[in-house]
Amino acid sequence: MLQNSVAMVETAYLLIALDRNTPTAVARDVLRVPGVVKASVTMGEFDVIAIAEQDDTKGFPGITAAVRRIEGVRTVVTCVVVTP
């Protein structure tokens, strides 16, 4: 690594739709998943949107799997941010 270089952190947005349970409770549970740095309740097609960060993209499938195991979660769409 070069002197004064900054390590890049990979980011992904998790779009979470629920089939039951309250979005607020699910957002709190999502925040407990290691790697998730923010979770917000939303109105629209998705009930919760979370932001996850990892050193590389290989960690995102595990985060997505952990979120899918939360009670009331119907679907999770993971969108990895690509910086040009």
C-alpha cells in the first residue's frame, strides 16, 4: 500500500420487503447484522433500506443471508455500489 493511500470500502444497498412484522422492528434487527451501518424505514415498494460496508464485495452474500433470516423479511435485493 502506498504511503497516504486510503483503503477503499465497498458499499451495498439492501432493499428489504416485508411480509409481516413492523418495519421499525425489522430495521432495528437489521442494524444488529455485522457489516450493516445504517437501516431506514421507507414507504413504497421496499419497507426498509439498509447500507452495508465491507472491505471487499465477498462479504455481501453473508450479510444478505443474515437479513433474509430475520422474521418477517420476504425479499432482499442487494445492490453493490460500483464507482467508475
